[in-house]
Amino acid sequence: MRNTKNPEVLKLSPHPITGRLIDSHPGVRTRPMQVLVLGASRTGTVSIMAALEQLGYNPYHMAKGKIERPVMITTTYENTR
């Protein structure tokens, strides 16, 4: 499941204590989260994303993340195991 062609993925190595990639991710929130909407596949998440964009928010959708930030897919998959 690991994408070895993406250099962002290669920067992560398993955390020395937990062994999980997500625990080694250096991500830091630069501004507070305002709205959190979670939904399973095929439950209208794209519609919610479009509505939030119309309201002026900058939503994140997993489908968009697959293209822009493949490392997030790797770490998210790891959390579901």
C-alpha cells in the first residue's frame, strides 16, 4: 500500500515506540478547525463539500487528498488496521 514514488511518503518512518507512521507525521495545524463533517463513502460527502465551499470554507475531501497528498492515504489506511 506504500507509494514509493512520492517523496513525501518516503520521509516518514515508523515511530520508534508505536511503530505507526501517523505518530511520526510532523503535521501541525496552522489555524483552528471550524467545522468537522465525517461521512462514509456514498453518503453525500461531495455534496457537503460543495455546500461548505459555497459558504466560504476550504473543505478537505479524501478523494481530493488521494491526488494532492498521497501520504495522508497511507497514514489514514494505517489507522484503520
